[in-house]
Amino acid sequence: MKILFAGAGALGSRFGYMLFKNNEDVTFVDTWGEHVEKIRNKGLKVIIDEVDLGNFYIPIYKPEQISGKYDVIFVATKSMQLRPMLESVKHLFHEDTKIICILNGLGHVETLKDYVKEENILIGVTVWTSGLGGPGILEAHGTGKIELKQVKEINLDRTLSLVERFNDAGLNIRYSENAFQSIWHKAGLNCVLNTYCTLIDCNINQYGSFEKNLELTRAVLNEVTAVGRAEGIDVKQEIIENNIKNCFPLETAGAHYPSLYQDMKNGRLTEIDYLNGEVSRLGKIHNIPTPVCDVITLMIHSKEFINNNK
Amino acid sequence: MKILFAGAGALGSRFGYMLFKNNEDVTFVDTWGEHVEKIRNKGLKVIIDEVDLGNFYIPIYKPEQISGKYDVIFVATKSMQLRPMLESVKHLFHEDTKIICILNGLGHVETLKDYVKEENILIGVTVWTSGLGGPGILEAHGTGKIELKQVKEINLDRTLSLVERFNDAGLNIRYSENAFQSIWHKAGLNCVLNTYCTLIDCNINQYGSFEKNLELTRAVLNEVTAVGRAEGIDVKQEIIENNIKNCFPLETAGAHYPSLYQDMKNGRLTEIDYLNGEVSRLGKIHNIPTPVCDVITLMIHSKEFINNNK
């Protein structure tokens, strides 16, 4: 089984390393030249829980350098790079190539459907985390899990055996009927914490320290819940509210500045269009007003524009 | 006619100086000890359009030091200091003391009514600007004008002669039936520029440079207009939108960071409760949803809280 990681960033290289070490046939594709050169010439340096596990010579290419056909494509990009990445690797798909997508945010199935059949889309959500310590260097901590679902559930056998094989390598995937609910629950949390921390300019603990944080949280989540339900997802707002609350303590995620905050500070474009922006877009389709998500999306975009983020 | 400036900050000291120079009986009250001491010992140093006009020994007191009765109280505080200031000078009112209030923001008449009869409230709006160059130093530029209205229009004579006398000193007051409309128009502009510039972290020109600024503007102004009309004010949204647009060029107000932005940066509490916060409060009374003003008010308050502003 030929496995391609389309995107060998923090999460992609972590999962790729786990499968590679378990003797799977893993290949990386990435657009970051320095990262590609480093891994090709010196191997991927893997540091997990502060332990240097050595360098691993996982084949890596830039999209324009690679050919052949792959059985599984694990996409691991930023949300806005999903479509360009798929465009640049679509020549590597055969008729039954499966795509695994556990990107943050909403709306990815629509994009994936432009490239493969729905029975070949495995969509999900993860709590694994990871980081890069520079080009060619994976620096990760802890463990995690993945929830995954085949969008159209026919011929599940290949997917289930794939899950088993990935779990042999430690990815800790659970095939789950509720993956869409989990995607919305995670997106809901990000629609709140990512945006407010960025606009208020604070970390998660500080957000939680404001006595009326629940009012702010609900202003967004009421819209997320209404739109998600209109989409047929059983969004449980009280679960999201509770997940958010559990992030506040400094011992959990409180000291953390969310990824959107960091993207904004570091001059990058944000994933807002796959969070509150997608809620706004879907709200219009379902005729559900989303004034708070609308204005938050616009503020984040104006901040990107004014900061000249790219 | 004994005139008291309750608040001898930037605008108060500018108008007070103009009247004092025109031989009016002017007294200042202020709570800032250093400022009071400086003016008492060295006079108010007046610099207008970069020209040093000398030092003026205008009587100045702290609230607890002053007694006697005054015919006109010109309140010139920050919005949130209006009530505490009135509390501290109310012993200086006689039965027909008039209060002039041209503070920014909404909701001040309700406060003033707790201290004087409606026929003694002169409410309005100004485009005069001013600044302090430190304690005891007035630094101002340009000229301006004031629109003023007696809240309950009985016995207008005293008000009209007062307007005439103040105009002798150059204050350029126009008695106007439309003062409430003007207050709402100015507040509407501030509900947009003050808040968005603070949350996006930009100046007025940058706000205007974002291609979808009009969508952001309207998200707030639709609520301001609906609530203002429910209050019986003929709010003309297209005028406010146009006034906002006219602030964008660097030649007008574009390079300026609004006062709320500066208060936030300088660790002070903001006037948000007299802008979007008052729109939210009135919206609830009139059963008009104001989700955007609600969430903006909460974000500004959370930023004050997290920054430990006082």
C-alpha cells in the first residue's frame, strides 16, 4: 500500500514518521523547498517528548517532481492550501485512491469531492499535536487520537483494514459514525477561541478570566449550532461550551495562543474562511442570520489585509 | 453670570480660556491634583496653533474645595465620569442652574435629569478638538462649532442669551432643533471607527483601506439606526456612512487613532458603554436585536479587563 503525505509539516511528518517506522511505504510531498532538501539530504530529524529518535530517510518530493500512483493520500496542509495541494498531486491518484483529511475547520468535503468519489473520502478530526523545530526537524509531544468516517459508507472493508494498519503504527484511529459531529464540535471551539483571542489579543486563560466570556462564547456558538443543525449535524452546544471551559486553566491549554492568533502575528493568512467564515456562508444558504460570525470574519480579514499578511 | 467648568481637561480648559479671556466669570473644577496645582500656581499655559498665548490665572479647585452657587455648569469629563462629577459639584447648583453637556456618546440626558430639570439641560455636540501637553498646559489647534438644544423647550430666553454670550467669546454655538440627530450621527460614527480601529488595531485610514469596510460599518450602523429611530431620532444612516468615509483620507482624520483606541492603549477605561453599549441597552428596551453592538461591547470590555485598564 503506497501512502502519500500531501503536506509534510508538523502533523503530516509526525504521522508519516509513525507509519514509516512501522515499515509502511510512505512518501512525502511538500512545497517548502528548504524542508524538502533537508529531509532528502539528512533525513527527517525526529524529536518526541524531548528525546532525539534519530534521522529518518523518508522519500520526499516537491509536487512537480513526483510521479506514480498512490493508494492513500493523507492531506496535511493548512485549510486554504487543501485545494492547491490536491491540484498539484491529482496526477498521483488512481481510480480507488483514498484521501484521509483531518484538517481543522469546515467545508473540506466539498473540496475533496472535486477530486475523488465520496466513498474514497475519509474525513475526521484529531487531537494529536505536533510542531516543527525548523526545516527537516519534527518536534512533538504526547499522544493523541483520530476519529474518522468514510463520507459515503459503501465498501467499508478497505477503510476498516486501513484503519487497523494505521493503528498498528500507533495513530489511534477510531472509525466513528459521529465524525461530522466531532468536526463541528472542534470547529465550534475554534470559532470561539481562535477569533476572540486574536481580536482581544489574549491567550486562552485570559479569555476565560473575563467574567462575561460565556456571553461572548454563546454569541458565536448560537450561530454555529443553528447552522450545523441545518446542515444535519447533531451539534451539542453544551459539549462545545464545556470543551472551551476545559481549555481555560493554565494546566490545560490556558497559556496557549490559538493557531489563528499565531498565524496573524506571524504575517500569515488565517483559516477564518473555514471557521466563522464557513458558518456565515452556510448560514446564507440556509437562511439563518449569522451577524456575529459575519462581523468576526470581516474583522479578521481586515486585520490580515492591514497587516499585509500573506 | 458665574460659569463653572466641571472638568478642566482638554476641551473644558479650551472653552474656559476663551470665556475667561472674554471677561466672563469662569471657574474650573478638576480632580487631577497635579493639573489643579499647576494652574493655581502658574496659571493655565495656553498654546493654540503652536503659538504660546501666555499663562492665565483661572480660578481652579478640587471638588471638595469649592463652594458657592453657579449659574452655568459646563460639564467636560469623560462619559463615565459625568455622574461622579455631578455628584461632587451638585452642592454648587441653585434652582435654575443650567448644565451644558456636549460629551461624546449617548445616554447623558438620563444622567443629567437626576440633577436638574429638563429645561435646564442644554445638550449638544461639538467638532472642536483640543489637547493637554501635560498638567497645566493647553495645546489646541484650529476652530470648531457646537450644536446645542434645551431638552425641554420652555423659557428659551436665558439659553438663547447664554448662547449669544458664549458666541461673543468665539465658541460658535448654533441653537439647533436637530441636536439629538447630530448626537446620534456623531455617536454612530464613533460606534464604528472607535471600536473597529481598536479591535482590528489600525488607524482610520487603514480601516478605510479594507475593501469591505462598508460591510463592517453597516453591521454596526444598521443597529444604531434602528435603535435611534425607535428612540424617536431621525437617524440618517447615509449621512453617517458619508461622514465616516470623509474621515478616511490622511488629509482629514485618516492618520488618527480614535480616542477609544488611545484610551485602551494607555490603560484607561473606555467610553464603550456610551457608544455601542448604549445602543445594546436601548435595543433591549425596544426589543430590537443588536448582536453586533453586543459582541463588540463585550470584546472591548474584555480587552479593558485583560489589560487591567483603570
